[in-house]
Amino acid sequence: MEVLFLSHYLIFLFEISNKIEIKKLNYSTLYLRMPTFNHEVKEKVDSVIKTNHELITETPNLIIDVRNNGGGSDVTYSDIIK
């Protein structure tokens, strides 16, 4: 029973820690939080980039926050650097 609870807890923490966040800080700066480059979140990353493409390309400054990013695959972030 404890292992099952712990398992769900770890999954819950993984989901929180892998939340991709994008927000406009002011008229000239956009903030993008990338907590992981794990290939399992590639679809989510691609969706955020596609949905916000116009905002990303029209905002002069882009902050990509990779603090506490555990790494992953360059395939995950390849659409960001295009």
C-alpha cells in the first residue's frame, strides 16, 4: 500500500516539475520555462511552441528558463531553435 501511494506521489511530482510555462512579462519580453528536454514531453513542447508561435516571433526578447532542467534529447527542443 505504501509503495502504491509513493508511486502516485512521484508521478504527481513529475507532472508538476515538467510543466512547460510561457508568459509575457512585458511588451518586449516573453518567458518560457523548460523544466525538461525529456523526449516524452516533445508533443507538449511542440504544442506550446505552435500555439504561441506568433507571440514568440513578435516579441523581441525571449527568456528560456532551463533552471533545474534534468536534460534529455535535443529532438525535444529542436523546434524552439528554428
